[in-house]
Amino acid sequence: MTLHNLDLALRVNEPSKPTNMSSTDERSFYEKWEHSNRSCLMVMKYTMDKFIKECVPKTESAKEFLEYMKVNYTKTDKSEMTTYLKLLTTTMYDGVSGVRDHIIKLKHYFNKANEMKVELSEKFPKWLVLESLPASFDTVKLTCNALKQEWTLEELMSIVVQHEVLMKKNETHSIALLTNQGSNIKKKPPHKNFGGSKQFKRRGNSSQGGSSASASSNATKNEKFKGKCNFCHKIGHKQRRRRKEMTKKMRPSKHEEFVYMGDGSKVKIDFFGMIKLRLATESLLLLHDVAYIPSLRRNLVSVSTLDRQGYSFHFGGGKVDIFSNSVLIGNGVLFGNLYNLSLHHGSLCDSSSVNSVVGCKRARMNLSSSMLWHKRLGHISRQRLERLVRDGVLFNLDFSDFETCVVCLKGKMTAKIRREKIDRCGSTLDLIHTDICGHLTPTALGGYKYFITFIDDFSRYGYVELIHEKSDSLNVFKAFKAKVELQLGKPIKAVKSDRGGEYYGRYDKTGWNPGLFAKFLLECGIDARYTMPGTPQQNGVVERRNRTLLDIVRCMLSNSSLSEFLWGEALRTATYILNQVPSKSVPKTPYELWSGKKPSLHHFHVWGCKAEVRPYNPQSKKLDPKTISGFFVGYCIGSRGSRFYCPSHTTRIIESDRAVYFEDEVNIDSNFVPREIPFGEEHVVIPFPTSYVPNVDIPIVQQPDTNQGEHGDQVELDFPVDDTVVDEIALRRSQRVRQPAISDDYMIYLQEHEYDGYDASDPVTYQEAIHCPQFTSWKEAMDDEMNSMYMNGVWYLVELPQGCKPVGCKWVFKTKRDSSGRIERYKARLVVKGYSQREGIDFKETFSPVSTKDSFRVIMAIVAHFDLELHQMDVKTAFLNDDLDEDMYMEQPTGFTEVGKEDLWYLKFDRIITQNGFKENTVDKCIYLRVSGSSYIFLILYVDDILLASNDSDLLIETKYMLSTHFDMKDLDEASYVLSIKILRDRANGVLKLFQRTYIEKILKRFNMHNCSSTKAPIVKGDKFSKAQCPQNDDEREEMRTIPYSSVVGSLMYAQVCTRPNIAFVVGVLGRYLSNPGSQHWKAAKKVLRYLQGTKDFMLTYRRTNILDVVGFCDADFAGCIDDKKSTTGYIFIMARGAVSWKSVKQILTTSSTMEAEYVACYEACCHAIWMRNFISALGVVDSISRPLKLFCDNSAAVAFSKNTRSIFRSKHIDVKFYFVKEKVAESLIDIEHMSTKGMLADPLTKGLPIVVFQEHVSQMGLLEA
């Protein structure tokens, strides 16, 4: 402060305040003093404890403030002397900071004491150092005392430090200490009784606790034991042997026999082992390498050891919370200087109680736990559980562990609604309540968006069916009617519903026009009862049942980590549970009133719990695993078994009666936020105050009404219901023509068909075809084309109308080759010269029915993961299948097929397959999906090439037959070669590979580089390109005119687009100089060809994984372009351990910082991530896509900025559109995380790298050598 003259107010008294007569110097001096005064006061006040601050009198003078502090808080020499002498005599070496620092600390205290004029001997420091060292330094102490020669303090320090280094070398790794406390640890390992009747003495707690007790050796076998068992704590029982509490016991080595305490003493270790602690939350905590020390009286667990095992902690308020994967598993309370861990009674589990270590058995379930049955029965209320116990359906439960359930609070919180009594029916099927609920998102498995509920008024027995549309209600009711009338032997008398169009029909000027449902009721003589418009409470029975069902569904999803698309399975299970448990509306369970039998609940399990399932698989091999991992999601109706969701299985949902359930694992999704789902057209959303956080136990509200169904499960609060309806405001849409975000100068647009199958030997004109050696083959191809046109009625001969001008035609020839480069067939197409047509007169728009390469690769990753069947078909003369909507006239010799009419072929194709149950993907119009039960099939359209991927061979054959019926198709069986990409599969290991060896060899031969030497990288660190390397005069430009630079870049671009993300950056850079390339650019292009020569066997590989998810990486090279100082964006997305999408492009704006460049890269990656998320979500088979898509960035500032909702002054210049990233992060669609540059896979897409780093990144992209 003195350096900047900020202590002026501490040195000088306050000058007089300036007046109008004061000089400029006086005014300036006063301003400096005032600034100094404020600064000093601020520094002093903000650096002191808040309790001291409250005791200091208020003053505006820094000098007075400082004087008061000196008088009241300055230490006296006497007090300081006492402090340092106490520190000298009590400071002991803790073994943490290092012995050198410990001795320096003692030396500092000694010097301070000398400054206080305390006379101490020179030997005193050495004596203090030796006495402060623990017992592990006893050898040093003995040596020092035995030698006659005196050591100086510096010599002693050197010897002690060297001794500590030697000790650390002999130390083993850090262990956790667990010692005996009462009966929790046995003093000796159990002895075996080898056949005798000898009585063994045992140790443990007496019934009073604390002291040890032993079994009487004189007790006879017939004498009844009246005390408490030391092991299970039950009265009138004792256990002969204690279960094993430590497994994998191992005797300590000679160097591990003792543990040294803080006071220098040592205790002996009997053996090492593994302990399982059952925490108060019923979670199991595994401690490895535990030292068993009977001589200690406390159990000690090392926090650092648990931290290394992946656990995390939160300390505060005298408590500690322990988390595993962000899930709370235990807690403890501060007691003295240690935290006392809260354990379950009988906390030490035996070797059969492990629940998280492979190869060990699981914890024995406490079947009398009320909370366990609360979870098994879909989080029903305590009152219902008590009724089940009273009725004898369940055995006696222990309600001591029943407490406020957080899951119930999340899923069931509602407002109180007062209800009135209503009349009840006296027999089953007298009245059926029904309602439709939806639209629910996301769609359930099978594409269901709604569900319809039927409830019998007398028994409250319910049926629920999932439906696609509301119009399906009549068919579902017919099936329901036939089933229940046959079961009960009586007809349905009345049906009550709301006035929805699917039930009631409509009412207009002509009166009531009944719908199909209402007409059916009239035909069957069933009394139809309808509510009044806008009064859903009149249909309260089914409305409340729907609400209860969805509350249970929310609780089930909240209690598990499963995705929301499984709501259909949860809904079926919730319906099954409600039929088996009591309702406040009826005296017995609905199942008992419906069937006359008492329900059995012994087969119930916690929904969403993990399970090991043994599916039926007659093709399994001897060494294949017998089980697969899955999650319990429901009960089989009509058979004795359960339903399981198995992400790695082809069908995903399987049914089996052979499974092991792991219900004791804590699996709560802490990020689950239940959404309000509308129950009908008149549903009112009840807002919950965000500021209100209930911190007391909220009781389950019981209604006095005994006729009102399921409100016993609702957690209710008394606060007003806000039924304000907010009108939707129509969004204004801009009518301006939008320019592309990235101009052609920054990204190469490739007409893919130009390079994917081009053969230099193909004839260009008809004259070349009839004079080439393959004339016969080309003649047959032209004949086939003419016959196809004739069969499809493409043309007919007419007189040319007056005023019409015919267009010309030409032949297009193409040699079709297989994956090995061998000629498969010759193909000829007759096309019109489309360039002579005018847009708006001869045609309206152009269209290309092709799926994107990203979509293709995503489907390939799914095929690899789920081991789908993958077949290929070819549409013969695809464009002859369309129907033109304009009259076209072409010159003879023959007819035509119109280039630019691809949309007509696509529209016809789309119309036919959608009529046969396929639905197009909303993101990629050339990807179709059809679902039939648990079977599904994907269809990928690429002009006239079709790929089919399915998990059901029968559905695949059915689709092939349908396509062949409507189009002239060629079945190519299993896909092996498409779009110049060869597909290899190893189905046994779940591997699919894509590579383009044939295409690469073709372009190498085309540009006379097939015999070139290879290189290890296409571009390396230090390679730079600029416009300065372009030709500067006519001679240089003439020289470059003969070089096929554009053709090489275009050919490389097709390889990069399909399977080669490793050359994306260099191809993008070379594409910037297409208009005027230089010799250096040409050398760089040939270097890429040389790199492809050495890596032509590299394959883009996808593998089966435990969890199929998508992970993105984005990066930017700040100001990497020499010409305009713009940055380069690169991103890549990995799925099934292989790249499915990537991009390298120069940014459109000039960024001013690294953070801004990285944030713009995040924007580009986020835009594509949203596209990927929407596309994959529409496929309906990748469950993990419902969670936030993870995107990694190696710039911490950009990551922080994307998550920070506050405006930052220095970021105001960043374009508003880039705040799209913040929006998607806030919506939990994208999760941007920081990653070190070393692991950033997008690095090769933005810059040249060292060869070793480049090769590592390429392998992590999934590009592996064959």
C-alpha cells in the first residue's frame, strides 16, 4: 500500500474539507486522502472475522479504526512468549508435511522465543526435535544418544530426512483402518469343530451392550436359551458360529505387522481383508485392504482411500454426505474431531452380502421392510400397505423404516380438492368408466402416444391399453368388451365418458351426430352416459385413476435411471399393481372383487431394478454367457414370468421367468424432474411455487369420502390453484430469403454422383460406345433401357404440336463394379438435355432423393450394436416409375426419362411404403421406420439403392416382397457394397467395418499415383498454405491449367465425406484454392494421395458397446488462416466407438480471442448435435439419446461461458445467434464439458499435428488398419 501511496490516510490526519476558496492542490490532496481512507477501511474490514467486526465501533476514519484495533487486539510480549513456548513443547510430527518442514517450523518457534529474550540452551532445539518425532524414528534417537559426538541441528535434519525417505520406500499403499467396536468385529478367526461335541468360547456384547459375554460351557443342549443372540439380535436364539465378516483374508508380511499411531505408539495388525458395511440408507460400502486390529477401540475409515475409489463427499453443518456417481449412499455426523458414520443395525455384512463386486453374492433382502414393499408396489400409501397386512395378503411388516419418500414428493405433489359422495353400482359391469389420456412425449416403445382406461365402477378393477391415435379407441373397446363379458358371463350395461369426439361425436346445427363409438354403444344396447362440457369432475373416477397411474409412473421413473420412453411399461405395471392393492373406494382389493380370489404379491419386485436375465436362445453356444444385464419393467400377463428391458438385446424387451433381481441398489436419478402431463382436453396445470421447499414431513392426506378411489397416494398441499390460461401468441415468420450461413468460399459443396462411381474408360457419347471394344455389352445395355421404357409406358409417338420445341436427348453410360473392382454389369440411360429447360416454365424445382452420409453411418452403428440383419436392394430404372405432371416433347429416336424429376419417383415411392406401415424420419426424409410389436426395420433410400436393416428376418422378407410387388427390384441379399463403400461384418463379435480400398485404388490409378510411396500423415504441424502460394503471372497460371487439381480435390472430398475424417481438414484447406491453385497446393494434394496409398486398408469400425450413446468433440484453431486470420472449426461425433459425423470448415467471422473462436465452434457443433439428437430420437431404438448429449471442448472459458446465464461485458460483441448454445445447455439438450487437449479428437480437424499424436487421434475415431 505504501508503494501506491494508499496508506496516506494512516499517516496523515484528515485535512479540512475543500471549500470554494480552496486551491487546486488542496482539492487534489483531499481527494487522494479520501481515496486512501476508503481503501484502507475496506481492506481492514474485509480481512477480519465477522465477529470481531461487530465489536468494533463505527468510524469513518481508517486511522482511528487502526488505533482501536492496536489497543484491543495487539498481542503482548508476555502472551506471545507463552504461545511460542507452548508450541515448542507440544508440536509433534504428523507425518503429512514432511520431517524437513517440521524441523524448520520448530526452529522458527525457537528463534521467536529467543527474540522474546527467553534464555534457552543450544542443545534444546535438538532435544525438542527428537522428542517430537514418532516411534518410527527410534533408531535415529538411539543413534544420537549413543554417539559421543554432538550433532548440529543441520546434521540432525539431514539424517532424519534421509531416514524418512528410506521408510517411505518400504511402505505399502494406503489402507483403510477398521477396528473392533462391540460385537461388530470378532477378536479371533472362527475355529472349526471337527466332529466333537466340544463347546467353544465366544466373544460378543451382552444384552446390556458394552462388556463382553461368553456362552456358558456348562449349558446343556436341552436347556432353552432366554437371552439375546449376539449376531441376529433375536430373543431366545443363539448362533454357534459367527458368519464371516471379512473375506479374502491375508496375513500381513513382516513389514506390515504394525501401524504407527500419532503419538508414536504402534499396534499390531492381525490380517488384511475386505469389509462390507451396510449404511443407514441400506447401501453397501465395500472397503478393500482393511487392516484388522483387535487392540483398537474405534473403527476408522480413511476419507482419502474412499476418494481414490471414486466416492465423493460434501462436508458442512457438522455433517458429511457420501455420494457414489452423484447418488447419496450414506452420511455421518461430527462427533468430537471425527465424523461418526451412520450404519444400519448389523452393519457388517457377511460374504454373501456383497452387492457391487463381481463374483460375490448379493445382500439378503429384508422382506419385512415396509419401504421395500412401498417401492415394489409402485409407491402406494402407508394406509394401503397396512390394509394389505390386515387382510393377510402381506405378512407383518416393519413400519419403523417407513418415512417421507422423496420420490413420492416428486411424483405426487398436488393441491387439495374437496369432493362429494356419489352413488355406487351394486355389481360388476353395471357401469364402466373410460377416458383417453395423452398425447404423451416421448412416445412409448411401439410408437404409442395415448392410453385408454376402462374401470369397473363396482370393483374398481381397471384395464389400460396403449394406443397410437384416439381413433383406435373403438377397436380397443370391442376387444375389452368381448373379453370381460366372456370372463364374467354378463354384459356391460352402461359406459360413462366425457364428450370427446372419439366417444360422443359432435353436436352442430343439425343436432347430435354420434361418432363410431357412440353408434356401437347404441347398436349393442349399452347405456351411454356423458359428462357435461367443461366438467371433467363428473367423470372423476377415471380422471383420478389416470392421475394416480401417471403419479406412479413418475415415481417409478424417478426411482430408476431408465429413460422416459419406457412410460408404457411402467403404466402397465402401475395398472397391475392398483388392481392387486386396496382402494379406499372398496372394502376389498379390486382383484378380489373382480375374480373372487385373494391376490398374491410374493412375485412383486421393484420396478426398474437391475436384473440378470436368462433369455431363451436355442442358438446360443456353449461358452456364451448365460445371462444378459437388464432392468425389470413389468409382469407378463397370461404367463408366469416378467418383462425386462435389456438395451444390448436385439428386441430390447424380453420376457423370461429366469432372472436374479438386485432390488437393494440405490438407483435414484437425482436430475429427474417430473413433468406435468395433461390428462384430457380440460386439464388444468397446477403450478408449484419454485421458492417453496417443504422441510417438514408432509402427510398423506386422507379424504373423508369413501367412494373416491385413489387419492390416498397423493401428497397434497393447501395453496390456491391458479387456473389462468395463457393464450398462445402466433409467432411472426420472416419472409425474407435466407442466405446460407457459410458461403462457397469456405466450404466445398460436392455433387457426390460425380465422383462416387466415375470410370475414366466409360464412353461419353453414343459414337464412342459403338466404336469401343465393349460395343456388344453397351448395345445390350441400351436395349434393356429401351425395353424398360416401353414396359413402363414412358413415351409414345405423336405429332409435334405447333409452337412447341422439342428437347434433345443423349445416352449416359456407366460401368457398375463390385467391391473388388470387378465389372458387374454395363448400364445405359437415355436422358433429355435438361439444361435446355427453364425453371418455372419447364419445371418448378429440383430434388435429389438421397439420405445423408451421417444418417447412413448412424444406421451402420446401430446395426453393429444390435446385430441387425442388413440387406440391399436395387430399383431397376427408378425414374421410370414416376408419373409426370407436365407434357414433355423430345426429339426422336425414342422417349425420355427426365433429369430433374427425381421428386416424382420419390413421391411415388413415399406414397407406397407409407401405405404399408412405414413412417419417414422427420429429419432425414429418405430414412423410413416400420415397427411391428417388438420388431422393427429401417429403410435407407439413396436414389435407386435401398438398404434394409431389421431385427426380424420375417419382417425383412415381408418388406422385400412388398417392394418387389410395386417396383421392379433386384434383391442383392446381404449388403456388402454400396455407394463405393464396402461393408464387412463380424457378427460374432458385434463389429461392422466400412472402407473404400477399391475407390482409393481407382483414384490413385486415375491420377497416376498408384505406385507412389506412402507418407504417415496428410498434413503435419507447421504446414501452412496461403494465397501467396497461388500463381502470380500468366506463365504460372498456364502451367497449373494442365494439372487436374480440382478433380483430385473432388475425388478426395468423396472419400472424406464417406469414411475418412482423418483427411477432412487438409481437403477443406485445399478446397479454398480451387479457383487459382499453386504448385505448393498441388504438392499438398499429392501428399494426401500418398497418405491414402499407405492407409487404403484403414476401416471405419463400429463395435457393440455396453451403452449405445453419442459423444461429441469440438475444437477451433484460432486465426489459423494466414490470408484473413479467420479460425477453423472442427467437430466429430462418436457412436459405437466409431465416428458417425464430422466437419472441418473455416468460420464465417473473424474472432478476436481464442475463447470466442472456441465458442463459435461450440455453436456449430451444437447445431449439428441437435440435428443428430432429433434424427436418432426418431429412430426409436437408442435410449440414451433422451439424456443430454455430451459435447467436449478443450477451452475452459468457452465451457464456462456456455453454462453462464449472466451477460458478460467482454462478450457483448458475440453475435446473438451464438447464444443458441446457452439456450440448448439450459434446456438440458446439450451438456458441454471441458476436456484436456490431449484427448480432444477434433484436433486433427482444425490443424496439423505431430505424427504420433495424429495417429493416436485417428485410431480413437474408429479408423483402424485391417
